[in-house]
Amino acid sequence: MSSKLKGTIAILTGGGDVPGLNPAIRAVTLRAIREGYKIIGIKRGWAGITEIIRDAEADNSNCFIQLDENTVNKANRTGGTFLHTSRTKPNKLPKNSVPNHLKDIYTDEINDLTEEVIKNIQFLEIDYFITIGGDDTLSYAVTLHQKGVKVVAIPKTMDNDVPGTDYCIGFSTCISETINMTNALRTVAGSSERILVIEVFGRYAGFTALLPTMAGAADRCVIPEYKFDINKLTQLLVEDREKNSSKYSVLLISEGATFEGVDMIYKNAEKDQFGHAKLGGIGELVSSKIKELSPKYNNNQTVNTISQKLEYLTRSGVPDAMDSIIPMAFGNLALDLILKGEYGKLVGLKNGKYDNFPIEIVTSGFKKVNIEKFYDTERLRPNYKNFDTNSHFIITGD
């Protein structure tokens, strides 16, 4: 480590937690200290940097901590994020979320506290900001970049839907856990000769349903990118069940999937600061519809179903091998950019190689499954005819 401090780097994690965040924080911290930087961890995502009280005597321990090797080494093997997280968007902060010491200044129903965030960055003498998150968290990083903050972004989301990169932290563990739990649930479906319907995360992109199905965890999958026919789905699953000597079949369904006559299903009307209402319930609806329609394709005999949501189970627990190694690489890539004086970049994987891209790519559109290349709309399952030159996970967003 250099005896002269080169500057201060801040790091935060925002949005939903996933396995692999702590390895990324560790990689950034160890490399930063070795290169001669002070590094601080911002707590609770964008909330932490928004709530700073700019007073040397103030207690800001709930907003940031200084990181060291001992702290990050202890957290490295655990899931989640020891810095904690939130779905805060500082430029669209509801009145009731404005920090107490700023409530007299920001009184609108929705407030833009970006000016406060920039002042807080200056107050903490932060020279460089590394943000780890999905497209929502990183969209605000784009805003700060455009305001002159030296930002480097690391993609994280179990849905794997951040544009620009083929891989996001958390995706591999999610796929591994989905495969494991789906296989475990087969014993229940087989014992009672039912159709098993498993709902997984995936608001706009169906990667988390498609990849496990490709790996053999399910017979069929339905994804947000294609509005399916419930009658066709029922027929296929009944046929799959009939062909199976144990008399059961398995469907993986993305939470954002829809079928003809039915749009996205929300748990309630409440939205987060990025405008997203919580999804959930499509699995139960499809399960009941399959049971209702099954006699048409099963000699007038009803086929019973099982509906199961995996939800947070697929984002909990320790990271797998890929979500331990790739975050380490992403963290070092971020430091490489800082050392080279390059900012406003997103690190990532493209065609099997580590790379970086302009951070604005995060807000350029949605990353979704290419239906023509990777999804068979007639068979409602993955299409994988040609593996040559594809990425390590085969399916990439365009």
C-alpha cells in the first residue's frame, strides 16, 4: 500500500439483495487499499448518501462506515450485503421519505434531492463512486455521472436484465437454486401425480425461468416476453404428464408472464420509488386455470395441480462459485478503470470476455430474451439449436 493517500472511493449496493454482493465489496476494498485509497461503504444504498448530516459533530454511523480488510473478509462468504440496501431514488423521493433535517426544505409530494446528494459526496470528500445494482439503482448512477460525479457501475440482479452485459451478479446462484428446488419439488408432484407450477422472479425478462428449463428442471416455461395461450399450455403439460412414467409434469413461470386475456398480476397497488408495484400471483392463477381446463385434454378427468412460489429463496443464502468469482473480477475491473482515469462506465461480461461499456447503456432500453433465437412459442420452452459462439449461459439479451 502506498504511504500517501491517493483519494477516497465510496461503494454502495442498491435494490434487491443477491448472493455475490459481499465478494464484490471485498474485491473493491482489498484492491483499493492496496492501491493506496481510503474506501468507505455507504449504507442502505442511495438512502445512506441522501441522509448524511453535513456536520462534523453529527452521528452519521447509520449512513456510512470506513471499510478495512478484516470487515470485508468476514463478510465475503455470506449472502446478501453487509452494507444493507434499499430501493431509494433520491431524485424522486416521497415527502415522507425526506430526511428529518431536510423536511422544512423539501415539502413537495415528490422531491429531487440530487443537489443534497452531491453536497454530501463533497462533504465526505469522495473522489470516486462505485455503485452496485440493477437498472433502477444504476439509472441514478447515470444521473450522478451526468452531474459530474466520477462513477463506475457494477451490474447486479438475479433477473440478469441490466442492458449491456451478458451477466449480472446473483444470476448464477438464482439459476442453481431454482434448479435444486424444482428438482426437490418433483417428489411431491410425482407422488400425487400432479402438474407442478413454480413461480419465479422475472418482471420483464424471462432468463430465470428459461435457463433452468433449458437445464432440464422443467418441461415448459412461460416468460414475460411472450403472451401465451393458456389452453395450449394446459394441453402441453397434460401431454407431458401422460408421457412421464411417474405421471407428473413441471412448469416454470416468470412473475411477469401474461396470457391472452390476462395482464401482469400485482400483489397490491403500492409502488416503490422507481415506479414498480410488487408482482405476484400469476403462478396461482395459471395453476387453477390448468386444473379447470385439464379435463379437455385428459379424457374428461381433472388433473390436480401444485402451485409454489420460490421468490426470495432464490436470492438468499451463500453465493455459488460463479457468484464468488465474477464479483471479484468485476470489483477489480472497476478499480482498473479508476486507476486509468476512466469514469462513467459499466463493467460487465460480453461474449465470454470481461469488458466495460458507457454507463448510459443502462438506461438505453430493456434487456430481454430474444424470442426468435431462444424461445419456441409453439412448444413453450427454450430453443437451443446452435451453441457455437454463444456466451457461457447461451441466452443473451440484445
